[in-house]
Amino acid sequence: MSVSWSLPFEEKISPHGIQKLVSEDAYKEFHNKTVNSYRNFWANVALELEWFKPWEKVLDETNPPFYRWFVGGELNASYLCLDRHVKTWRKNKIALIWEGEPMKDGKPVEVKRLTYYDLYREVNRVAYLFKKRYNLKRGDTVGIYLPMIPELPIVMLAAARLGVVFSVVFSGFSADALAERMNDADAKLLITADGVWRRGKILDLKSIADEALKKTNKISKVLVIRRAGNQVNLQQGRDELFDDVINEIPYNATVEPESVRSEDPLYILYTSGTTGKPKGQVHDVGGYMTLLHATMKWIFDIRDTDVYWCTADIGWVTGHSYVVFGPLMEGATGIMYEGALDFPQPDRWSSIIERYGVNIFYTSPTAIRGWMKNGEEWVKKHDTSTVRLMHSVGEPINPEAWRWLFRLVGRESVPFGSTWWMTETGGILISHTPGLLMVPMKPGTNGFPIPGVKAEVVDENGNAQKEGQRGYLIIRNPWPGMPLTIHKDPQKFVQVYFSKFSGAFYTGDYAVRDKDGYFWVLGRADEVIKVAGHRLGTYELESALIQHRAVAEAAVVGVPDEVKGEVPVAFVILRQGFKPGEELRKELREWVRGKVGPVASLKDVLFVSKLPKTRSAKIMRRVVQAVAVGKPVGDVTTLEDEASVEEVKRAYSQLQEELKG
Ligand code: WT7
């Protein structure tokens, strides 16, 4: 197989897809222009949305890093996603195709197709319910703990319609994680479901929510959506079944969309950081929607004839931006799938592509590596030739995984990129932009910063790193879609993102630029690990561990995994009176899953009597990690703060000895 990375795209995919294949230099020249006048540049993009009130100032920079975009402007995200289309021929276009997990005789048991008008109706009814029955007002917060069912985007849009801030918690998080987030967000109402289908079994969500509700006194009402039909306990005066209350709302109830300010919060989404509790990223309306509009066009080249599928769960930011708000704002037809991508058979995902004729496919390296392991015959069982554009997200994509999907689904001809961004950025910031200008592909690269965004790879002092040398990824200029703040912790917002390299946004990622100027994000430079693309703070896993009665101290590090990219391994010092053993190892793994959620599955628990520490009693994480991975200590690239080479070496061999013994 010979593959050329500079394909003549214009010939191959026209009229759909690439508008122009350009050289790196031509892209850089164009990009420079957009960056030099980024305020005007973004203002022109924002003009393509529909504003109830025009802005007075494109960017308020009076209180950095608390930048505010399109100040004075007013709009509504639910209006942009629904009302705007309902006024056009798109009214009867399918907005969402939903497929439930259960299958029978090789067919999905439940498929729902919702047009823009259907969605508009449902969102209006729910907004009416929120307003009339729960008395929710602009600025209030609702919590959402729902699986991938159509009601999830519906309640998000209903909240947005009223200017009510929503905070979605991924349905794979535990009761503790849910309670912590709801407390921080001050949610008044929680919307959850009875259960969800996951790999043929029902996961009882309501019981988890009940556990969480014991640990929060802020939520006074709970709305329960029926999905799995399992038994639920309803607490009198607090819990209500969605079906019961929504049935009382007339089918044609409407609620005017609130004219909210551009810089008002749309949602809070929690994400893990280096230390401390998960941080609530607060996203605005105007900037966020502007970035989504731009990226849907430039990166996904979205068109009215497309069926678009982003496989992410809405519980994560990818789902917020690229399952809900982005595609709906563009009037696209999107797929939403409830369950596991390889259930009941490894070809579930490719069968979905075939069933609906997916044209644009957005997925993750972890998913691709899982499919690779199952063998390509599963892909070949289905016709996936409708796909004309693909992207990956969540973690670096290894060239093998990239090549595999490029060959089997991409027919070695479609644009296929790896879009870099994070919960904080709101939308994609580094990517190939096949809908605008396309530079040749390279397997595994992220491509270039999108127009208007100035990203750099710098050394410890903030100076541009030499090409081919690893450095820190930073964003120099404010961009629409950036967080307003960390909820209830503006100081932390400054400290975590804007103090390491004064004035610039620090991503927490390592990256490198190659000789052609392409960006390659290598992975996290901090104590965050990406497990199957999910972001976990090792600190959170450690605090879960030390809550167990047997554990005195714990250090969690990530080790490479063939499918998941990285998995956590714990080093544990036991309290007096506890004996290491298989039983306890199992118990601790279960314990952490219970505390944080099934996303946090420790691959292994290693019992040790001592952990290497620096003089100020900080755990030498890189040493622990090197031992866990079996790397020689010489490869511990950055020395631990305050520790000498000798100390690091000694710590390394001590820990290694202990594991052998
Ligand atoms: C971290 C952010 C926002 C998308 C979902 C993840 C890593 C994300 C890529 C990519 C290399 C990537 C980074 C980043 N990451 N996309 N295409 N190539 N790394 O959002 O959970 O906030 O995680 O994911 O390390 O910092 P998130």
C-alpha cells in the first residue's frame, strides 16, 4: 500500500468537501492575517449568527483574563438551534436520529427521528414546564444527570431558552461525583432518568441520583425521565415522573426565548485539573456559539445534505459542542446513539454508518483502537462509503489507528484530522480545516491553529520552542468560546491558566511543532491522565483511595494502554494492621469505581511501604511513573522539583526493589 499525504483533494471530493488544498506557507500567510486582526475577524464570523441586539464592543479587555466577547449584544442559543430553522424549509428536516442500544434480529429496537419542528415543540413544552411548574428563572441553575436519550438535548435547549444555566454530569460518574458537582453549581432542580441501557444491562441511574441527593440539600425537585422501565422510588414532594408532568402541558405551548447577554453563562461543565476539586468551566453564549459556528463550517464542512455523527457522550464537552449546539445551530441532521459502540457485536458503529448513510464522522482514538483489535472484517460487513470527512478527538491519535480508519472507512481519500481542544476552550482550536483551506495530511498530527487563534509551543520561560522540540502549548490571544471563569473560583482561573506564561492561556499540554509548522499535541504535562479519552485528575483518584480505611497514602500515575491510551495504576501504603493481598486489591479497585465512577477503573494497585518524596514532602510523581512504566530513570525527563539527580536515582531504585520483592 502506498499512501501519498498530499492528495489532490479538489479532484477527489468535489463538489462536497475541500474548497481548496493549499501549501503550509499559503495557510500560514492567511492565518497570520486573521490573527493580526482577530477582533475584527471574529466579529465577522459572529455577524453570521442572528442577534436580537447588536453588540457595542467586540471584545472587552478591561479586566484580563476575564475577557468578554460581543459585549452589549443579545441572543439566545435555543433560538439559534431551533426557531431560526423552523422559519425556513428546514422546519421539516430531520434534526436528530436517535438509536437506542437494544437490538433484535439484527435491527435496533428503537429509532426515533425528530425534525426541527418536533424538537422546537418539545423544547418549548419543557421550557414551559420549567417556567410554570418549577419556577425557574434566568440565572438559576439546573443539574442534568441523563444518558444519551433525546430528552438530554431537549432539556439543555429548554434551559438555554430561558437563560437558565445548566450543568450536565456524565452518566458514568458516581453519586459522590454528582453530589459534589451539584453542590458547587447550586442546582435547584435535577433531571435524571430511571436507567440506561449499557451493554445489554440496565444501569440504575435513579438509585445513584438518590445516593447523591442525600449529600446535597440544594436540590429541592427531581424530574425523572422514563427510559429503561426499571423500578424507581419516588420521594413524595421531591420527585416527579417527567411523563406525568409533561402530559399536562399542551402540545403547542410556546415560550419566547429570553434575550440573554452575550456574556451571560450558558452552562457549567466540570473537568479535572492538576489539584483540588473538579473545576466548573463556565461558558458564555455569544462567544461560544460563534466558535461553534465557525468550527462546524471550517472543520466539519457541514452542509444541508449531510448526515453527521459525533460519537461522543453529551456528558462531556465534545457532546455539548458537537452533538448538541454546533450541529443544531447549523441545521444539520445528527445521529445520537445511546449505547456502547461495539455492542452487541463489534460492527455496531459501522452498521450505524451504513444504516443512516453517515457522511461526516467524528470519533476518538480509543474507539478506533478498540475496533482495530476486533479485526477489519467487522468494518467490511457494512458499506461505509458515504463517509466523506472524518475527525478524531480526545487524545493524541497514533499513526497506526489513523491509517487504519483512513484506509477502511476513509478509502485513503477523505480528509481526516485530529482536532485538538479541551473543555476549557469550548470548541476546536487546532485542526485541519477542510471546509475552508486544507493543508496536506500527516497521520497523527493536529494540523494548524484555526484562523483567528494564535497557539504556540514554548519553553519553560515562554519563549518559542525550536521546531522538533517538545514544549508547552499555549494560546496567546483571547478567543470566542473561552471560559468566563471557573465557577465560584475566579482566582483559580487566573492561577491555573494565566499565570504560568503571563497573559497567555496555558493548556497543560505538551506539544511539538514539526519543520512544516504542524502542531502535534503529545499529552498532558500535569497530573491529569486521559483514560479512553476521559480526563481524570490523579489527585481525585488518590483522594478516593485515602478515604478507604486501609489506605494511609496513595499515588496514582498513568501507564500506557493499547486501547485506552492510558490507564491509572495506584501505589498504596497501607495503614497499620492491613495486609496487602488480592482481596484488598479488588476491594480498592471497586472502592475507587464507587467513589468516582466506572470511568475510574484502576488497572492495578501496587502495595508499597514507602513513596519517594522531595524535601518538601511532595511525591516524586515522575519517579513513580517511570517505575510503573518500567522506563529507566534516565528517561525521567524533567527532574522533580528540589530533588537532585542522585536523590531521584535512589528513590527510583528503592521503589523498584520494593516492587520486585
Ligand atoms: C485534553 C482535554 C475537548 C475534546 C475532548 C477532551 C487532550 C484532546 C486531542 C487531540 C491530542 C488531545 C489534551 C487536552 N486532547 N484532543 N486531538 N490530540 N490530545 O476534552 O476532557 O477537557 O481534555 O485532551 O490533552 O488537554 P477534555
